[in-house]
Amino acid sequence: MEIVVITIVSGLVLGALYALMASGLSLIWTALGVFNYSHGPLMAFGAVVTWTVIEKLGFSLLPAAVIGIVAAALIGAIVERFLVRSFYGNRDLLLLSCMTTLTSMIIIEKGIQIIWGSRLKLLPRIIGGEINVFGAVISAHEGLIIIISPLILLFLWRFMASTQTGRSMRAVGQNQEMAHLIGINVPKTYLLVFAISTGLAGLSGVLLGGIRFVLPTMGAEPLLKAMTVIIFGGLGSLGATTGAAFILGMLEAILVQFVGMYWTPSILFLLLIVVLIFRPTGLFGSK
Amino acid sequence: MSYLLDVKDIVAGYGAVTILRGVSIHLDKKESIGLFGPNGHGKTTLLHAISGLIKPRQGHVYFNEVDLSSVKPYKIVKMGLVHSPQGNTLFSAMGVGEILELSAFTKRAKENKTRNFEKVYTLFPRLAERKKQLAKTLSGGERQMLSIAAALMCSPEVLMLDEPTLGLSPLLKEEVCNAIAGIKATGIPLLIVEQDVGFLLSLVDRLYLIEQGEVVREMDKSNKLAHREIMDIYFGKVE
């Protein structure tokens, strides 16, 4: 019994983190048709900036986290402006932007290493202590992640569905020309999409930094998972991405528990391939 | 005396291809004009150049005496020059009501939103019935109506319509034509690209015939001779 609860809870934590990461990636994908590889290192960037503000400036976690998230969003905006924007309208946009965002991934990752060194850092947890969930003991921080992530996604979903800014962010992905013609500033909207998306990366980094060490490469594995999540769920919709994130998180927790850490990633990818063979548009994809 | 919209010697195209070879047209205050001519001779390109989607290589577009050469498309919409593009190019995964709501995007359009919603739903009662429906599930005619309605939600001072009746059944076409006449009646000057010269003649004050990227004839509708000339061009000479 206890092992079932532990597995479920750990699956929920993973699912919540993947959902945050993947929703950001998926936002950029739906608006621009671009995969942003700098999403991973920007998780680490958000975390190290938060760490520095706490350690060097003596801020408490919450304001420091806000600064860390804004810093990640700022770098995201810079990536859009200087590494992606010049390729809009090019029919090889996907390939070109893959190359440039991969470049930015390496630069940010190495930059963090040079500036912050490789000393292991850990961020303080939002709340300390532990909680007991039906016999499974987890840190209160992890419990909070399970609650915060769906709330943020719900907020994001409402924002995209019912504000003019959110609508315009969906509109530019569906029909760029028409977006221009109803008065939307399309480049500015793309910039905003990048900033919000990478802000979410920063937030994921801050949350993850309370459980795992803050390293330049801390985002690499979650990035890979987030990519799996959006392909698995079916590219494009926030709901599909969130659903897929929790399914994948749960699967991973079960596999780690019963098969072991070593083979889990391989099995997950094999499962992804099987799903794609039978549903090439992903689990919840429409066409 | 300056025109409301003044297009002077526009040379434009896509990539290495030149499509417009020095086109000049104008729209006076309180008049409507029509463009017609064979397909692929530059009418749509001209609208794209006016609304800033492509930048002309030479020539100028003046709107209310402002040179639009280096003005971004969204700012041109803000100034009140609105272009409803050809075909059913909409936000396919959005609902009808949502698209109209989004189209009231500029500050000016927001201020007039309630009034424009009323206007749009009066002109196109079908859209009022389909507020919740996704754009991709609409019929061709309904999408065309939605496209015009979205342009109206932008609160245009001048409205450019690109082949609004293209591919519609006779019944739907009549409905759309009536709605366009209704828009004109509310005092919005129109610039219409249309193949149906009969419809154009009933609606606009002047016509331009565009061929090979040039204005080959300008016709004043009130001029009987010109009227005859248009008929001859389109239906052959009757001796």
C-alpha cells in the first residue's frame, strides 16, 4: 500500500514539473512553430539568479524568485529578438531556429558555468518540513509543487483564453497575415510569447532547485522530458500538454519504482514511439 | 486638395518578381472605388502594398496625407485603413464571437466595440447565430462574412475588400453584396477588388481596370460612354 502511494505522489511531483516546462515549450511551438532549446538552461539560469539574489543580496526566497524568473524571461526575449526573429517567413524556420536556439543553449549553459562555477548549490524550499500523504512522507515543498503547478497552468489557460493579449498570442500562430491585418503587433507578440515561456522555465528551475542541486545542466533532462511530453500529448494545446505531462510523470514514477532508474528513460522513449506509430498526432492530437 | 487615400507610382512584387509596375490610384473622401481586371495581374498585390504587408520598391502610399512607406501594418490598421484579405484566411481554431472580440484590438476599435458588434450582427445575422462555433466549421460563405465582419470590428475609416464574393453561391453572394452595400450606407468609403463588374457598377463611384500590373483605364461610372466601354471589355462589342 505504502509503495503505491509513494509512487503516485512522486509521479504527481514529476508530472507537475514536466507540465510547467512543457507548457512553456508548447506556447512557443503553437505561436511560432519553433522548438526553443534554450528552455533547459534557462531553468538553471532562473535558479542561479534566484540563488545569487538570496546569498549575495540577502533577499528572501519569494522576491528573489521573482527576480530570477524575470531574468530568465529577459534572456528568452533576447533569444527571440536576436536569434530567431530574422528567420520569420523563411520556409526553413524550424531547422534554422533549431540551430540558433541550440547555440543559445550552449552559450547559456557554459555562461552559467563560467560565472557561477560548479559548486553545488541548493535553493531554500518555499516551505520547510514534511507532510504525510496517506502514509507516504514527502517534503512540504514537493507537496506545494503539486498544488502550485496546476494553479499556474489554470491561470495561464485563462489568460490565453480570455484576454486580448492571450488571444493575440494564439492568433499569431494560426494566421500571421490576418493577425497583422486586425492590428496586432506581430513581432512584439512573438517576443512576449518567448518571455512568458522562458519565465515559466525560470519558475520551474526555482521550484526544482529546492529538490535537486542547481547545476548549469539541471534543465537538460527535464527539457528532453518536456519535448517528449508535447510530442506525446499532441502538439499544440495546453490541455493535451498538461494531460500528457502527468501521464508521463506517473509512468516514470512507476517505472523507476519497479524497473529501476537505469532503464526508465529508454522504456519511456520506446513507449513514445509506440504511441506515435498508432497515433502519429500524439495521444490527444486532433489531425 | 488632397485625397483620403493616394497611391502614387507603386512598384512592388514578391522576391525577384515584379508585379506592380507603377500603379497610381486614389480615393476621395466620401467616395468608393472598385478595382477589376484579370486574375494574377496585381490587384491583390496592390492591396498588400497599401496595408503594409509588402513594402513597395518605389512609389508612395498616402493615407490622410501621411506617407505609409515605413509604417508597420498594425499601425496602418490603427490609423483606420483596414484590409479584409482574399479567401477564408481566419483563425481557424477560434470561435466566431472570439474572433470578432479579438478584432477590436486597437484602441480606437476598443472604444467603438459595442457599436461595432451591433452593426456586425445586424449586417450578418448568421454570425450572431454562430457566436460559439469554431471558424473552421463554418461554410465558405459564412467565413467570408466573418472575414468582412472582423474588418468592421477594427473600426475602419476606409475599408478595403479583396474579392468578397469569390466562390460564393448566387444566394450567398446576394447576401454578402447586400451587406457590403449596407456598410457603404453607414458612410465607410470602400475600395473593392471584384470580378463581378455588375456589382461594382451598382456600388462604387469610379473604377480602375488593372492589367499587367498597371492601371490601363480609369472610369467614372456617371459617364455613359465609360459604362458602355466596360460592358464592351467584359462582354464583347455589340454592334
